Amino acid sequence: MSAELPPVDDLSAPWWEATRERRLLLQRCSGCQVVQHHPRLLCTSCGATDTLEWITASGTGRLDCYTVVHRAPAPGIEVPYVVARVRLAEGPMMLTSVVGTRPEDTFGIDLELDWRPLEDGRHLPVFKVPTVTNTEQGT
């Protein structure tokens, strides 16, 4: 998929900078302990503005819903692609994409974080079915 690079502002800069290292950051309110995504100026639970901190996500989640896009919204975007809502292990929902498998095959199983590189060194978080190693298969 090719498109214009996502913009960076003061609020999202730490999040985007972490993607250069392939780390997914979430905000947690140190007051009420609610974890939220996407970056915001205030806690969506208690409204606090001075208690938000960045935490690194575990990188797992489950597919909640999805749609397959067959018509490009702009020139240069390859179709089809999947727009997915994944429930992160930490609680919040994240709009993302499921890659490497048919999305209908991923309901009810854990997904793992993967990364799609951008031209400027940042990465977009996407999710995939976990890779099974030989030790996990019992061989």
C-alpha cells in the first residue's frame, strides 16, 4: 500500500518516534490506570491532563472487526487491503491492518504486532498471525 506519509504533531511525535524502533507506545493515566490509544491531551476516562505517561505495548491483540477495501481512496494506493479494529492486550482498540492471512481466519486467535516501513524511517503498526516455531509445535 502506498500513500502520503502520516503527519506528525507535538502530541503524536513520541509515538511516531518510537515506531522508528518498532515499539508501539500507548498512553496510561497514572491517576486512574486506564490505557488509551491514540495519543490524546487528556485521559478519556477521568479527564486528567497531567497524569498521562507512555508505556510500551505487549504487541498482541485480537481482531474485533474488519473490512476489505477494493477501491483505492486515492491514486497510488494498492488494493485490496484490510482495515481492521484490533483489541490490544492492554485494553484499547486500534485501527490497523491484518497482513499475511485472510482476516476471516483470524477471529478468536491472538495476533502479533508487525511493522510496515515508511519512506522516512517510521513504521506503521500492522498485525499478523503469530509465527509458530518448531519448539512450539513439539518437534
